[in-house]
Amino acid sequence: MSLPLANQQHDHNQCIETALQTARQLCQEKGARLTALREQVLKIVWQSHKPLGAYAVMDILAEQDTRRIAPPTVYRALDFLLEHGLVHRINVLNAYMGCSHPGSAHAHNFLICRACDVAIEFETDSLDRALHSSARAYDFEITGQAIELIGLCANCREETDHEAG
């Protein structure tokens, strides 16, 4: 998946709607209950391509609703979304973002911009093969994978180049 550059047209509403439709379908297939709050949390997580911490989600919920949602309630909603593969937890940021491949088993690899906080989920067969080959060499079975690479996205590199030039 490639992330659109800032100067390209990108419809986050379409991202959100696709994520919600997919979540509804996957939960129905699994017999899981996608409550209004869980759906609202998923929608918040998908509002941008930037990972959000649980307290940021809680603050946005508070802006949208007159009642204050307690932290354990938000964490339970995020745990449900994690459990059903609808969001990922980015450990280095202690934050969550929408999964671009829900319903399919895949590695959790992210390119994270240290300047603008955008995170891009990616998957490559060659990386996957290399990791599994290394694991086999050590007689190790991989049961989960998360790679979080920190750097600068194209937009932020471009801005840095303009400032330096």
C-alpha cells in the first residue's frame, strides 16, 4: 500500500467507509459484536494515516459525545479491534492505526515518519522470505512479526530539502 503524498487528492472518508464496511462484514462472519462504540473508535483510528494513542482516541470521543468515556472502555474497544485484525498497535509509538489488510494473515511492518507521524503499513515477499529463512537457520518458528522502521516520508524529506536548499 502506498500512502498518497500531500499534494495528491486523497479521500479519507472513503478510507473510513471502506474500513467500516469491512469491519462489519468480518465481524458478522466471525459472529463478533461490532458495537456502536467499537465502530466509533475504528472510525476515529481511520481519520488519518497517523497512529493514535488510546488517550487521543478518548479525547476525540469526548469531543464527539457529551458523556466521558473511561480509559478502560476505550482500551477494551481497541483490544476488540486488535483481536479481530481491524487495527494494529504500533509499539514504538504506543499507538493504534487501521489495518489495511483486515481478514488476512500478514506481517505487521510499518514505515513511520518521525517528522509528521504518518505510518505506512507494508509487506514484501522478499523480506518475509529472508526472515523465515533466518528463523529456520536457528530452528526458530515465527508466530508473529512486527517491524517498525523510523525515518522520513517523501513529503517531509522534500520539505527538509527545500529548507536546506
